[in-house]
Amino acid sequence: MRDIVLNPPVDAPEAQGSDTGARPLNRRQVAKQRTRGKVIEAARNLFAQRGYDAATIRDIAREAGMSTGAVFANFQDKSELFDTVLAEDLARLAEALTRGIKTGTDLKSRLLGGFVAGYEATLDQLPLVQAVVARAWHQPLQDARKGRELIAPVIEGLESLVADAIKAGELKPTTDAALVTELVWVAYLSNYRRAAYDSWTIDTLKSHLEQQIDIILSGQRAR
Amino acid sequence: MRDIVLNPPVDAPEAQGSDTGARPLNRRQVAKQRTRGKVIEAARNLFAQRGYDAATIRDIAREAGMSTGAVFANFQDKSELFDTVLAEDLARLAEALTRGIKTGTDLKSRLLGGFVAGYEATLDQLPLVQAVVARAWHQPLQDARKGRELIAPVIEGLESLVADAIKAGELKPTTDAALVTELVWVAYLSNYRRAAYDSWTIDTLKSHLEQQIDIILSGQRAR
């Protein structure tokens, strides 16, 4: 499951009181990172509230308490700002998925453990998840490609779980790992809409996803 | 599969050269319907091009060659206009699904026939499908409820196919028809993204959806 761990995004706001051994930043660098962090935070809030299209750079700057010039000094355009927010959130999701997967269990438990940890790590940012999925559906091709690159390690990590289960003889050797992973991922994602519009809790999400995974895996199990 | 047939939307532009036996419209009514039709067409184009949020009533009016006042004389707000476009397109989709389902075949063939006809009927309006799904993910609760009401007959029609296959002994009696329908629907929808960003053709969509349906149904088949 190592594949799933994304590197911390380069654009992360400065680590608070970190002692990671990285070279200490000088005052100017610290100020610059703080500015970036403020812009990212403001962008995150506005993307979540209004969606990508309706959140303008002007509004984001105002929310961050700075000029649009200061925003553009840090980010080329709105799309780059969105990708930075997305990269941070995917890193958080990937970390949660990895943490949630219990080794030594069957595939269903591993997937479910990972995904439930994923829901737990993101449900307090539900409007942002909604904005991200909405954006994934209606964006220029070039942006779609960038988004796909960002999500790829998460999908590959999940697919390696399925591939491992095939190798271990838990699933049939004829199972298409990519297709099974895709179906499980699509089910996982689709449930966020129920969380948003039917107020589904973690427990509801978990029980529903468990049934979905059961259906998807039931024909693939080696008996 | 009767459930799936939506009534033609009340707001449809006037039937051209129709002889449906409806009472003929007087000149004023014809003019009013023509105006509505123009607004809907302009809205459809702008929603597809820009997405819901970025398409303003002002732009829609300009595209239709009329004043914003004329738009508001026909539609209360952008959300009502969007629902009208959506209702028309869902009626088209439902009609295609119904037409594509061949009776007398197994569930997989019926579902696949319906869905492929669905792709065929909508693929020339792919950007609008993308805008609709994006909107489904990021909209106020009240709008989400309306959207769900519009889509419900389509989902119910599909679910009745699955329920019929359970009754006919093709699927296990323990099969959860709603859950199977949901998974197939979510897979069907998700493939539109591949059509949009990977230029998938009808043939690619068909072959991929067939594999997805195989996985979803394989554990549910009564042997």
C-alpha cells in the first residue's frame, strides 16, 4: 500500500513548529509561505462555498485580506490555486486511506477500513469534496489531465490491494483488478452525494459502502 | 419498463408541424412558446459551454437575442430554467433507454441495450451532460431535491428491470434490486467522463459498461 502515500504537497503552508530537519526558512521565506497559506485557505473556503466557477480571484484575495496582485504573485491562475488545494486534500485522503487499511484482513475489510478512514478524514470538508467532484466533471481537458495525475497514486494504491488479493488467491485469477478498483472507487465517491443531500453519517456511509463492495466482489471471489 | 417513460415536458418548445390532436394555439400563445423555446435553447448552450454557475441570465438573454426581462417573464430564475433543460434531456434519455431495451433477452442485454441507446441519444450533448452532473454535485439542497424528483422515474424504470429478473429467477432472490441498480447507474454515468476526457466512442463505452455490468451481476446470478 506504499504506492498510495502521496508526498506532502510542495505548496503546503509552513509546518507549524516542525522539526523535520529541513533547512530553516529566513524571515522573507516565512512571510511568503504565510501569504501562500492564507491564499490557499481563502481559496479552499470559497471553492467549497461557491464552487470553482463562481469563486473569483478577486473574491479569494478579499477573503485572504490581500490584493489580487499578491495572489498572482503566488499562483499563476485560479486553476493552479485549485490544484494546490486539491493536492493538499488528496494527500490527506491518501494518508487516511493508508492508515485505515488493516493488513492481515481480507480484501473487503482492507478496502472498507481504508475508505471509512477516508470518509472520516474528509467529511468535515464535504462542500469542498462536492466542489472538487463538480469541477472534475466540467473543466477544460488540460485541467482534467492535471487532476487525473493528482488522483492517480490513490487509485494505483487501491488497485494494488485488489491485485494482491488476486495473487493471494482470494479473488479469481481472471479478475480485472483495474475494473474492480474503478467500480469500488466510483461507489465510494458517489456516496458523498448522499452525505451532502441526505445527511448520511459515517455509519450510514460505511454500511452502504460495505454492501456495495459485497456486490462488486461477490462474483470475483475464488471459492 | 413503462415506469421509465416520462411525460413530454410541459415546457417543450412547440411541436413542429405536429398533428397530435392538441387544441391549436392562438398566435399569441405560439409567440410565447417560441420565446420560451429560444430561451431554453440559449440556456442549454450556455450551461453546456460554461457550466451552471458561470452562465448568467444576462448572457442567456443576450444569446437568445432578448432582454433579461423577457427571460424572467418566462422563468422565475436560473434554477427553474436549468430544471426545464434537464427535464427535456431526461425525457430524451428515458425515451432512448426504453427504446433500447429488448424484451425477451437476459438482464444484462436489456440493461446494456437501454444504456447504449442512452449514450447514443446524449453523446452529441456531452458538455451538457457534464454540466448537469457537475451541478448535481454542487447545488443547494432544494435544487438537489428537485433534480432527484426529475431523475427518479428513470431510476425506478431501471430498478423494475432488475426486480423483474429477480422474480423470473434469473438473479438470486436475495439480490438487492435498488443497490444493484444504483451501482449500474453510477457506472453508466461515470463513463461519460471518459467520453469527455478520453474521447471514448459508443463502442468503447458499450464494451466498458458491459464489463462493469458483468462484474456487478456476476455474484447475483442464480445458477
